[in-house]
Amino acid sequence: MLLGDLGAEIIKVEHPLRGDDTRTWGPPFKTYKNPKNTTQSPSFPGESAYYLSVNRNKKSIAIDMKKESGRRILTELASKCDILVENFVPGKLAKMQLGYNDLRLVNPRLVYASITGYGQTGPYRNKPGYDVIIEAEAGLMHITGEEDGPPVKVGVAVTDIMTGLYTHGAIMAALLARDKTGRGQHIDASLLQTQTSILANIASSYLIGGQEARRWGTRHPSIAPYQVFATLDGSVCIGAGNNTQFASLCNAIGMPNLALDKRFVTNADRVSNRRALIQILEGVLSTRTMCEVLDLLENSGLPFGPVNNLQQTFDHPQVRARNVVRQVEHPFLGPIKMVGPAVEYSDAPVGEHIEPPPMLGQHTAQVLKNVLGYSDQQIQDAVDSGGAALYSY
């Protein structure tokens, strides 16, 4: 999707009957507004919000790669495309002659990106992996949650998302390398390696100091105060990452001498005496409303913010000012809202024109004809053999 945001033509290959699994991941679903032909295509209650969130700017083709004609179509596409992204268990596509070593023969410039649970090598290579499983297995759940509570998952599929971001960067790097060498390469990305890498300073504390991690809730193991504080009617997150910011906090809440207390002079002091410090701060902040606390901290130079729900997030004046939410007209769903690209470019209008997420197999004929040069008869032959499917939308 990110490559599509940057202008790449993205061809999404889907199973003719099931389609992308995320199409069924709901509710909620956005129900069809305009009639669609359900006699030839699978009938879904609508498009799931999950599917709509990650599939803008793509074309969908319905191909059965278990059929010889379907595999032939994919091989022909690989011969013409710059990038192939797949997330099958290692070795599965190679059994269909669609592995990297097969397709590099028809297109030596192909950048072939494999995303798996555990990577292409090692004893776990053939295990399937989902985000929540890797969150558990690679340490993230162990460090997430309240100090005296059970391990919990992060609220979004952060391991999946970060693996996609790492793979996006790797693809861009491989394309730059191809400009120098004339050759593509195989990118081996995994959820396990990604999640291990984004343990970041927590991993380093273990590897360097032998310090086993634990759950801290919203607190930070190495910085204080750096956490959520309750107010009379809500919560505010405050982070004082250095002595100047801590002094600003003390001044803002009317306790300037707190910054001079020998227990709290340096960050190391504040971490060592965290319990006493937090008890003092909670005693002050919990007696005020959230708006009162926010007013006290405004213009203090201290990083802070309210704990917002989603309505408050999307009503946030900065979110609105940055045009984060885009509205796109879907031919069968009507207008849909989605979060647009996260990065702005000074010289490129990224996100100005967004194509709606496709219906299953919506572009099969278009891609076969325009990309591969198939005639109407060749397209019909592919359909008759079961390698491709056409739907009337």
C-alpha cells in the first residue's frame, strides 16, 4: 500500500473464491450501497473495515495458482514487474515453480520480498506466524501491561505493521542497489526478527546489562516521571526526559522547590526515588480536572497530552489541520473515510489522489489485457481452465 501511495502500480493477487482473508475480518463491515453481481463472485456482507484500511491504490486480480494456467499468469507477471511481495510459508511457492530462484530466471531484475513468521532459515522456518503469536514469543507481551497484571497484546497489530515498514524500506534499498548492479534480490523479512529488533533499548538492557525486562504499565524503566497520571475526569500523559523539563513540570504545578529536592535532582535520582516522586505528583494532579491540568502545562515546554479515545483523536485540531483523514468515493460502497499517508513530501503530491480498495478480481481482465497483452480469447481460456476468474461488477 505504501508503494502504491508513492505511485507504483500494485497488482493484488487473490484467491478466486475466498479472496484476501481480511475481507471477512469483521464486523464492522461497510455494506454495499450500489448493487453488485453476486452470481459470479463470492458474496460478502460488504467490505470489512479492516480490509478497507490496508488496500487503497491497488488492483485486484483473481488467480488460482494451483492451476497451471494461473501459475503461468503469475510467471508472466513476474517477468514484467519490478517487485513481488509474498507471505507464504518458506518453500511453498518454490513447489509451484514460483519461488525466487524460479522467477529470477525470467526476470533477473526482480526484487522478490518474502514476509514470513520466522524467516527463510532456521528450525522454525516452516511454522506459520500471526502478529499476536510473535508478540508473545518475541518478548513484547512480556513487557506490555500493568506491573501487577498479566501480559497483554498491543492494541493494534504493531508487529505486522513494523514488518511491513521494514520490508518497504528494504524494497526501496533493493531498487537502488539494482540501479547499480542491474540485478534484483531476495528480501527475507520476518515477524520474529522485526519484533526482536523493535525491543530496542529493552533488548539492549538485557544484552548489555543482563537485566530481565518486566512490565511497567505506562511508566518508563529508565526515565521518571514518564507516564500517565489520573485526573478527576480523565488521564494525562506527561514525559520529563531531562532536568530542564522536570523543572518546567514543577513550576507548572506550583511546586518549583520539588526540582531542588535532593531526591529528584537528576534523572537517576528520580528513577531511584520513583515511588516517592510519583506519589507527590499524583497527589497534585488527581485533585484537578483534565482541562485544568492541561491548562497548567500549556506553554511549559514539557511534552504532555491527554489520553484520547478515537473520537477525540480524529477531532484533534492538529489531525484535522494535517488532513490526516481522507474521504474516497467507492463505486459500490459510496463514500468511505480512511487514514491517508503518514508522510508529507515537499515536491510530491503523495495522497492527493487515492484509489478506493478494489473489489475481489475487479481488475483481472484489465491486467491480463493491458499488462500481459492477452487477447479476449486468451483471457477466456484462462477462465475456462480455472486459472483466472472474471466477475461482473
